[in-house]
Amino acid sequence: MAAASLKKHRYLFMVVSFLLWVPNFLYVPVFAPYIETLGANYTLVGIILSSYGITQLLLRLPVGIVSDLLKWRKPFIVFGMIASALSIILFLVTENLWLVLLARALAGVSAATWVVFAVVYPSYFREDEVHKAMSSISLIIVFGQFMGMSLSGIIVDEFGWKAPFILGSVFGLLGVLLSFFVYEPKDRIDREPVKFNELTTVLKDPLLLKTSFLSIIAHSIIFSTMFGFTSNYALEIGFTPNELTWVVCAFMIPHAIATIFIGNTLIPKLGESKSLILAFLLISISTLTIPLFETKTLFLANQLLHGFSLGLIFPLLLGMSIQNIELKMRATAMGAYQAIYAIGIFAGPFLAGIFNTMFGLQGGFYFVGLLGVVATALSVVWRKKEEVVNKNYVERKTMYNYKKT
């Protein structure tokens, strides 16, 4: 395909991806406080927040497998956009907590289809440009999240709690319309069917399993902090709803910068293993120290580090999860990866909500901060094991060549 035509498809795909995430994040900074105004305690808030992860946990792997078996991606993209639009419209028309729970779960259904988005977009690039593709699509996610979240506090302060859902409905319906024009490469015509034993081999890939487990922890942290209870804590220490925009900017701008920095600078210089250790170390420090800052300036400074460190980890884990997987089975691998880390989207805010009810908002931050410490330690241990394996391989190869000569 001509380069100009391929670029056109990339741009449209990025716009559709942007419109998937904006409606789902327009209300995130004010969502937990909004649920409180409807009469929910911290535990129920955590349950509603975690429902977003439950549906992803249940659906992402089946979506990936079915997509690979059918060798057809576009219908899942359109379905995801429709689910996103329906979710935000349901938020708009109800204040019933059970229907709010259903709407958030439906947002998780739309997010579950991201497994297909994450496979289609790299197909517009060469094989050796996977990290580049993942970095750019991660940037789109972050940009959509940033745009949505930065508007949230302002429009709530000006127009009330329902305003994010009104604007989100417009974005969601536009996304549904544009999704019908997304281009899917016609490689499905020439490919042989994926065999079941190949699927099981993918699901046992050691690197996929390791990165998935670490991603559980990373998603537990971000969905318990910035996408969970950080706004509650900010309001508690004196921020107004309008000023939550500053909290979002402090987190999301370095978060976006980090998605570019990790692929272009950090990995080429340090390698994947050291980059992983550094990212989780910074995440641990920035999460554990959130409850220590009670002034606006120090709190915002902490959010700069917190956003940057979490921005490093997601494209890194995303690229590592599929780098050993054949192209024809990457949707299955991506589905497995995203289904497994959805455990964190569910368990993180659910458990943090319980800790917050028992010990106050600080309890949840300390809990997920300690998870970051665990991830840092595991990254160190796995790197040392990898070095031992590589050293033994080199020694065996050297001995074999010596005997051969």
C-alpha cells in the first residue's frame, strides 16, 4: 500500500482510538466524588470503580481468541465504540447506583475491545517498528485520557455533575460513526487458520506471563490513585473541583512525555530490564509518598513524578508482552495480557476502597505503594535470573565451538 494512503489510515485510526478513550475518562477525576454524592461509601465506590476491570477480565481474552480465529478485527472495533457510547449515555440518564455500576461495567466492555485496537494499529507498521507503534498508540491513549480528565473538573464546576456525560455522549457517538471507516489490512485472506495448540503455546509464553503479572500491579496502582481516589484526597486537602484540572495536568503531561521517552531514549540506553526496575522504583516512591503531602504545591510536585513513572511502565510492558509472539497470534497474546492485567483494574480499587474505609484515604495509597515495591523486587530477581540463563547459554556455546574446532 502507498505510504500516503497508509498514513491516512493511521491518522483515522488514531482519531477513533482517541474517541474511544475520551468519553471513558471525561468523568474519571470527579467520578469517585460524584458517586459519593449519590450516597455511596468508600467500599461501594471501590466496587463501582472495580466493575470496569471485571468486564475486561472476563472479555479481553475471548475477544483476542475469537478475533484471531476469525481473522477479522474491524467488527470488534465498531462494537467497542458502540459500548463506549452506550455507557456514557447511561451515566447521563440515571442516578441509580445499580445502573451507575452497570454503566461503569459497560465502559469496561468497550475497553475490553482495545485488545483488537492494539493489534490492528501495529499492522500499519513494519515488523521492526513494534515498539514505535506501541509508543505512539500509548501516546494516543494518554492524550485521550489527558484531554478528557483535564476538562472534567472545569465543566463540573461550571455546569454541574452531569456535564461530562453530556460532552462524552457527543464524543462517543462521533466515534461510532468514524469506526465504520477504519481500514483493516486484508492479511486474513492469505493466512492459515490458527490451531488450538498454537493458542495454548502463546498463553504459556514466559515473557507474556511475567509482563502480565507486573501489569496487574501497575494497573492496580493507577486505578487506585489517579483513576481512583487521588481526587478524593486532593479535595480533602483543600483543592476545589475546578482546581482538579491542575492535578490532572500535573499527572498527565509527564505521563504523556514518558510514553515517548521510554521508547526513544530509556530503552535504547538502559535496555528493557533496567528500564523496568527504574520505572517500578519511581512508581513505588511516588505512590507511598502521596499521603505525606498536605499542601497543594508539594502534592502537585508528587503528581509530576507519579505521572511520569507510570507513563514509563505501560508502553514498556505492552511492547514486551508480544515481542516473542508470532504476528498471527498476537491478538490472542494481547487478549491474554490485557485480561490478566484487568485483575489489577478490578482488585486495585476494590481493595483500596476497603483499606480507605478502614484506615482513611492514606490506607489505600500505602497498600498499592507496597505493591509497587513488590514489583520492583520481582523485576530485579527476574533480571538476575535472565543474566544467569544468558551467561550459561554463552558458556555452553563457547564450549561447543571449542570442541568443534
